Amino acid sequence: MLKVDVLLEGYAFQTSVGIVGFCSVILIEGGPKRVLVDTAHVGRRIYIGPALEQRGLTPADIDYVVITHAHWDHIQNWDIFPNASVLMHRNEWLYSQRPHPNDWATPSWTGDSLRQARIVEVEEGYEVIPGCRIIELIGHSPGSIGVEVETEQGLCIITGDALHFASVALTKQNPLVFWDDGLARKSIERVVQRADIIYPGHDQAFRVVNGKIEYVTPFEVTITGLSADRPGLSFEPSPPWVNWVMPGIEEQKARLEELRRQRG
């Protein structure tokens, strides 16, 4: 049976001066090859190696890197895994070559970076290793995917930002939509219906039990460099998430269709 191991937890907090963007980095072991899902941004780069070392591994021991989607906070460290093929949905791979100017989560350099990777285009049902397969969760982005893993605890789904954090499983509303709001909602519903345990993009693993969230792992984070009595530092309750849909989203779809025609 396969094992899902959270290498680095995802977090969902904001600041008044910018987005933190700590996504989950998840290791799948127990099969013939090792799989890593998402690689985070460069602010977490120096933490990946030590997390692997704690498990007796190095980046060279990772065989496949699955990129759930091409947003900056999920992809920047793909290059530290020298032996890994990088698995992406075809639409996400194509779109990353020419992102829309309003798409602040997919900078123009994204495609240039990924062209250096050994890309394997994947789609619904693609078997990464036995018991581990791709599930399409399109909506947040044009080629968002998740990973279904058969474990002793049941079916686990690693969602990327198709489901950012636990509360989304109840609201069924993706807070950031760069592609299609309706499809994003269907993807959330699909995950909730199928999964025994959900590993979201920016939160701890959880179950939905009788319509309530039940976390599998606790929240734990230490902030250094600041003290609670620092003048100017304040802690505010999180405002309600307001659904944001990218301006120019129809243009984005046209861009992808053009790229698909060019690709053939």
C-alpha cells in the first residue's frame, strides 16, 4: 500500500504587504518509484533538502514530480530534482508558454523555466505508479490536476489549489479562479465526494465528517524575526474570502485554443 507523507505543510495566511504562498509539498512512497507533488516557491527551497534527509532521502531519489498547476508558489523548485520527470496536464503546460497579462499567478517566465524540464503530459486516469493516478480538477487554472492515492486510510486526494484549504470543501467556492468558476466548483464537489482524506494546496490534511472539517494533522508554525510586542505589528482575524475571477478570462481561453491549434 502506498503512503502519503507531507514533506512541507501548506499554510493559508496573508499579510498586509504581500502573499505568503506556502503550498503543500507531498511525498508518495511505497511503490516502485517515489513521487513528489508540487515543489513550492524558492522561499522553501532550503527546507526541502532537510525534510528529505529526515527520511533518509535526497532530491536525487525522487523519480516523478507532479505539478498540480503552473502557479509560481507551486513550481519554482522543480529543478532541484535531477532524476525526476515533471508531470503536467497538457493545457497547463501549453498555457504556461503564453499566460495572460492579468494572470499574476503565472508570470511570463514560467514557460521559459519549464521548457528546461523533462515534461510528461498527463490527463485523467494517468497511472503515475500503481495505486497513484492523475485526476483532472480543472477550473482554478486551465490544466489543474490532483493525485489520487490508494492507502491504508482509504483514498487520499492531493488537490493543489483546486481546493486551497479545508473551508472550501464546505463552501464549494474556489476563492481564486483563473479559468472557469463553474468547473472549479465541480472539481471541489468531485474531490469531496471521492476522497476519504483530502490534502489541500494551502492547509493541513482533513476529512469531511457529517458536514464538518476534521483535521488529520495539527497546525504548527513558528514565526521568527518578530516579537508580539513589536510596534506596528498587529494580528487581525481573517476577512471572509471573496470569490475572485480573473479579468480577461475569455481572452485567456482564446489564447489556449490558439496554442493548441499551433501545437496540433
